[in-house]
Amino acid sequence: MNEFVETVVIGAGPIGIETAIELQHRGIETHVYDAGPVGHTISWWAPQTRWFSSNDRIAIAGVPLHTVDQAKASREEYLNYLRGVVDQFHVPITTFRRVVSIRPIDDSANTGSNDSDTGGGLTNGVADGQTKAESALAPRWRLGISRRAAATDHDPPPDYFLDTHAVILAIGGTDFPNRLGVPGEDLPHVDGYLREVHRYHGRNVLIIGGRNSAVEAAIRLHRGGANVTLCYHRDQLPDDGIKYWLRPEIEGLIRSGSVQAFFRSRVTEITEHAVSLETTDDDGKPHRRSVEFDDVLPLIGYRQNTSLFRQLDIVSDLPSGAPLYDAETMQTPRAGIYVAGTAIGGTQSSRYQIFLENCHDHPAKIADHLCRERSSRADSKGATHQSHGDPERANSPRGDQGLRQRIELQPES
Ligand SMILES: Cc1cc2nc3c(=O)[nH]c(=O)nc-3n(C[C@H](O)[C@H](O)[C@H](O)COP(=O)(O)OP(=O)(O)OC[C@H]3O[C@@H](n4cnc5c(N)ncnc54)[C@H](O)[C@@H]3O)c2cc1C
């Protein structure tokens, strides 16, 4: 018999944690699984990277986020904060476990998927003599879990299974760095992540991209003693979408020649020591050059691992590949499968629209829906509501309705 948990949150990012706390608060049993550590996405940011969003917008579960200098939180401060929130609310989390499959246990959960592999026997935690219709907690989904946490395009087979009534996919949207699609991009000195600045000291570094990550990396690596070149495919850095305090600095560095910039330029090939660049000149003609670099950093955004969405057949036909869901309940077309957090945006292009700060209403919507579902099941059985989640607690002070209203009124950071 597989272990049974009433709800499973996949992803211990800020919204996964906030969802788990909301569910616990309403009396709904939950467990969080993450392929990495708590706050995995933030953990791979370069050390001392700061949030763009202000602290009250990235605070979760009503717990204030204070920084020592009142500035926007750094990666380290925020990870510290997340650990504290998890401990304060005793959020049950298993880290370094990747959920690799989600299968319906029977047809009641599956409203159209062709995927009928249930992964084994249908023992499901319902007491002997009790039918599923009588149980408010009837297992509907079987999760396959792998101890191999790394994200790859081909998920590993599950090591064990877990049964659950509802799954909340709070899996974010930044699993893999975007690829350039040129020869040589898998060489060891090509890296889609900025590492600790110290390691680049004295090295020739090519940064590809022109948005926040690339611009911030160019400034930090220049200040850290690297010889930095920026390669961007447009005429100039974009007018919007760059942190307002970075723009004057990078423009000054480019003007003074401290950072070399190739605009209207693309990388066409990377070899062990050199990069082939093609620049479109003012007359429209391509100009090719080969430049030697020690490190090549394509910082051109990240894409979502859509494997679970594809298994569930809930991928929309939007270019982002965002999942299908009901904005009132966050439920997907599969009963008992919800999405939360930035996962709803799929793979966001250079103009991000779904941020942490506009996802704080997802946990309450999901908890409301689960509570309503449990109540209506209880009604159909003639039972009382007491043990079936408490919708009234949705408006508790912990929910911080004030913050949600402020965010709606002022969508900009
Ligand atoms: C440099 C940088 C700066 C940023 N600055 C900001 C900012 O200022 N403001 C802002 O709002 N956003 C910012 N972002 C984006 C920010 O990372 C997200 O807004 C935030 O992390 C979203 O939280 P989330 O809980 O929705 O998802 P995530 O934090 O991405 O969490 C998703 C979690 O799901 C886990 N997971 C995924 N698939 C599985 C699986 N199959 N099994 C188990 N676990 C899984 C991942 O390991 C991860 O921990 C920035 C991103 C970067 C890279």
C-alpha cells in the first residue's frame, strides 16, 4: 500500500510554502516535495543577488520580511527568511525529491486524459467497507517520486509512489536556462547561471543577453575584476524591464569602454577558446568576428519543465505553454490538480508578467475550493462540516488581505 497524504504541494518555493501554510491553517493535511532545497530557485541565484520586488511583496503567509538595512532582500536574506517561515509553521517538506509522474488512480479524477497507467494496485487508504464516495479524502492521484533531483529533459523513473486526493503544482517556470541553439553551447565553460563573482576575477567573460540578469552580471563581474563583453541582439538595451538602478550604471560603463558591448550581434558558434559573433552593420551587412573568451554566460532567460503538465494533458496552446486552469479556483481541467505561483505563466519570455508578488492570492483560492469540495461531500453524506476544512478562516489576519489589496492598487514595485 502506498502512503497517503490528503494534499501534496509540488515545489517548496515561496508560493508552494505559502500554499502549504494556508492548507494547514484550514485543517487540510498537506506535504510539500521539492526537487531541491527549500527555495530552490532562489538558491541558484548568484550570491548576494537582490530581489527587484520590495520586501512586503515577497513576504509570505503574513510574516513580515525585514532586512538589516531596510533594502530589498538579497538571496541570502530571503532564503534565511524562508527557512524561518517553514520552521515557524512546521511545514512538512521533503527536499531533494522530484515528482516525476502523476497518474489518476481511477477515472473519477480523469476528465479526459488518455493516460490510464495507474502504476500498480489500487489500494488507496480508504478504510475497509467504506466506499470512495463516502470518503472526503478519497485518493485520486498517484505520484511517482524520484530521489534523483536534477532537472533533465528526460525525467528519471520513480523510486516510490505516494497517493493523494489533490495536487498543487507550484513548480515555478525557470527549470532550465534557455539555449542559444548554436554549436559548442554544451562546452564546460558555457554556463546559463551566474556563479559567485570571485571565480571570474581576471578572466575574459562574454555575457550574452540584454535584460536584468545579463546587465546585472555585466556590472557585477566588471566590479569584481573580470574583463566583460556584452553581446545583445537588439540596437540598444531595452527601454523597460531593466532594474532602474542598473540602467545608468551599465550605460556609463559601456560609454566609458569599461564594458565592451556588441549590439545587433549574435553568437553563431562557440569553441573551446573563441566565440564567433555576427554583427549587423548600419548598412545591414553582416560582419563576422572571432573573439577569445574564458567564460561564456548566455543569460537569456529560463524555461519551464512542462513534463508534469504534459502528462496531465493540461498544456494550453499559448506560446508560453502555460497550463490551463480556472482563475477562480486555480484548478486545472483535471479534478484535484491545481496550479499555483509563477508556474501559471509557463515559460515567460523576456517580458515577465507573473511575479511572486501577483501570486499571493493563489493559496487562498485553492484552499477555498478544497474546503467547498469537502463541505459538499459532507453534505451529500449528511455529515457535519466541522472536520472538513474551515472556509471562515480564510479571512484571518494571517491571510494579510491588506497586503493583497495594496498590491492590486499598485501593481508596480
Ligand atoms: C535573478 C532573479 C531575480 C528575480 N527577481 C525577482 C523579483 O524581484 N520579483 C519576483 O517576483 N520574482 C523574481 N524572480 C523570479 C522568482 O524566482 C519567482 O518570482 C519566484 O521564485 C516564484 O516563486 P514560485 O513559488 O512560484 O516558484 P519557484 O520559486 O520557482 O519554486 C518552484 C519550486 O518547484 C520545484 N520543482 C519544480 N518541479 C518540481 C518537481 N517535478 N518535483 C519537485 N519539485 C519541483 C523547484 O525545485 C522549485 O523549488 C527572479 C528570478 C531570478 C532568476
